[in-house]
Amino acid sequence: MPTMPDLKEVALPELSNDEISRYSRHLILPEVGFEGQQKLKAAKVLCVGTGGLGAPLAYYLAAAGIGTLGLVDFDVVDASNLQRQIIHSTSTVGQLKVDSAEKKLKDLNPYMNVVKHNVMLRSDNALEIFKDYDIIADGTDNFQTRYLVNDACVLLNKPNAYGSIFRFEGQASVFATEEGPCYRCLYPEPPPPGLVPSCAEGGVLGILPGLVGVIQATEVIKLILGIGEPLVGRLLLVDSLSMSFRTLKLRKNPKCPMCGTHEIKELIDYDQFCGIAPPTTTGPLEVAQHAAVGDVPVQDGIPQITVEELKAKRDRGDDFVLIDVREPHEYRIANLGAPLYPLGEIGSKLNELAQYKDKEVLLHCRSGARSQKAALELKAAGFSNVKNVAGGILAWAEKIDPTMPKY
Amino acid sequence: MSIKVLLPTAFIRHTDGVKKVDSVATNLPGLVDDLGVKFPALGAHIKDEQGKLRPFINVYVNDEDIRFLGGESHTFEDGDEIMLIPSIAGGCV
């Protein structure tokens, strides 16, 4: 049973009368009690990400009386976040997420410290940021940061309350405790880049991160109090559609290069490990992840064209074919009038598309990622002049037609 | 002899929405091949260039990780429930 390492060695902080009233329902629970509440107040928890998972996680931890809550996020609040990121508000759209989150947390509980880390977590700052905290809660949104958080937790011997989500399903566990497995024991390697869609590409049920983030918060509280059975050595699978919860056994892998053989002794280059181009340091992650697509004229042999160029080609009446590779339900939200061939169906519709084999074919999707994949597929199938519309219909809405909805 | 295979939501766009499928495969390589035959798009997604299951997908046999049961050499038994669990990273920006 992992417990907080040094909480008992330092004198526990006192609770004021106001705090005693506030935490009354905890104080009358024998498993928490006065000392438990003091432990919560003494605890320092770092939330990596204040997005879908980080929002409910941080909000409940603040309500529960965690004394110091660190927030790592470099993003700004976007209107599309509010479907699930309950720590942000309509009135804080456009503000830094750490500032927006701090407002709501402090409003909920003024008796806590919020430490803001408005940075992108990287190999050269993670250990420095993590060292001041007792527990790390990983609510990030990409594989690079998942491995970075895991490795930093193992190196510093700090438990990682882990959660991740995709569409309607979630996973949760507690990694990097002394006796339990780490994230690399479960997943030694990341998926090849581009194979697993992000939430920005694949969508997510807004309530799901609430479910999973609150499970992470529960694990954090249990670890601090030393009660119950934390999800160490177990992977909880949450399926919100069937509303089924299932736990699988996880084992420490003796050959794990991180927590088994300890052959990895320092943080590595996680962008390289995951086979992706390093993200830019500014802007929303979603955009940053695909920044390379818009910034270079040719990506993996596919010429990239801007929405301005597309507009000019249309205005001139150039001879080309524009194809939309999104899904039918997205087409209803906004479209450029192009015929629809969803990415997943292109392989089976090559016969139909063959008429365009030697024409100039421009492909677009929502943000430019799927259409890049489609372009590669068509090029491999022998299409001679395929181009990708960088930034997709979002860029069109941003730069060409401001009346078009962005989603 | 037949095993039950449960697929995650992340895969159902390659299986026309199918989440549960029966298979007569007796081991993991057989199952990976069978899934590739039943759902060619899924096969392309989960198999690497050598036709092996990609390492970001874990396989559980009755809630136990197949890597700790002998991996590819483990023999399935009638009625086994096999789950494929891919790594997902979303926390959502």
C-alpha cells in the first residue's frame, strides 16, 4: 500500500474553523477524519494538463482540500473546450488555461494554493517542475507527454494517477509506485504516428473525461490518505456506452527499461521516441501537433496548398477536383461543396476516383491531418497530382469565410 | 473450439461497428490472421510490416496479459475471452 513518503515527518498543518466547517463531511468520515484532512492540506499534487481530464480532476481535488495544486498547461481556452472542460468558462475564452482554471479553483476554495506552470512540459523542465510535488496526475493528450510524465515519475519515485480517453472509452491506473508497474510496462512502445486519432480528430463524449478524471482524483485522494486499494497493478477500463467497468491485471515487467532494468537513467527526446516532429511552443496543442503540415510546402512528398491558394484557384476557375475526406456528420456542420469520400472509404472507392488519376486533386478535411493521409493513399495508388489543403476547413473558416462555423 | 474476441471502440471504424466476434484461432498469430481476414481494414491497422500484432496493442486472455502467459505460444482454450487493448492518449485539449 503506497502512502505519502514524508507527510508524517513534517508537522501537519492546522485547520482553521472555517476549514473545519467546509470539510465537515470529510471530518466525520472515520477513514478521513481530522488527520486525513490535514494530510490533504499538506499534500502537493500536480495536474499535467487542465483539459478534459485535468478540469474535473483539479476541480474535485480543490474541493476536497488539497493544499497545493500545481497546473501545467500552455494552452488558451477555446470555445470548443467548454463541452467538457468544466474548469473553464465562457467568460475566460481566449485566456491562458492556467489563469482561467485558477479563477474557478480559487472561487471554489480560497484555502488552497494554486501554482501555475504556463509551459509546455518537456524533457528539460519536467524533473524541475515535478520535484516539488507528492503525486502527479497525468491528464495530457498525446503519447509524447504520456511517456515523459511516466519516465519523470519513475526517476523521481512519484506515483502517477493516470487516465486517458478516446471517444466513449477510458483507461485509468496508478503507475510508478515502488511496487507497481509503470506506463512502459503496459505499453512499451507508442503507436506509429498517425495511426491513433487524437480527440481533436476523433471526437470525445464530453462527459467521459468527467468520469475518468474523477476516478483519477479519487486515486490521488486514496494515495494521500493511505486508504482503500489504489489502482496499482490494475488497469480500469471504462466503457460509457455499455456503462461497464472492468479491471485488468497489470504486472511489473522485469525487462521494462524504465522501472525494471533501469537502463533509462534520464529523460529522452520523446518526440523522436514517438516518431513525430517536435510541436511548436505556442498555440493550442491540436494546432501545434499538425503545425508541420501548414508550415512546409511539401510534406512526405505531398504539396501543401493554403486556403488562400485554394480560393484563388476557385476564383480563376482552374481545372482541378476538390475532395472532402471527412465523415458525413461533419459535412452537415460545414462544407465547401466538394464531393465526400471519407478517409476510411477511399481504399474501397479507388475505381470511382480513378477518373481523376491524372487531374489535379486537392484534398481537404477539418484541419489537414486526415486529408494528408488520404493524399498519401491516393499518391500510392498512382494518382499523379495530389495536393493537401493545409489547415482544412477550419483554416477556410478562419481566413476566407468568417460566417462558416468552426468545430 | 471457439473464443470470444472483444474489440475496443477505437477499432470499430475498421469493423463496420462490430465489437464482439467469435474466432476459432488457437493462438495469437492465428487470431491476428483471422481478424485480418474477417476485417481487412482492421488487419491493416493492427498488423505491422511483418504481419505481427503492433506492440501498442495489448492482448488479454480472461483478464490476464498474454505476455505473462507465454505470448504468441500461448494456446487459447474453448470459451476464452480475448480483449485487445490499444494505448490511447487522449485527455483532450
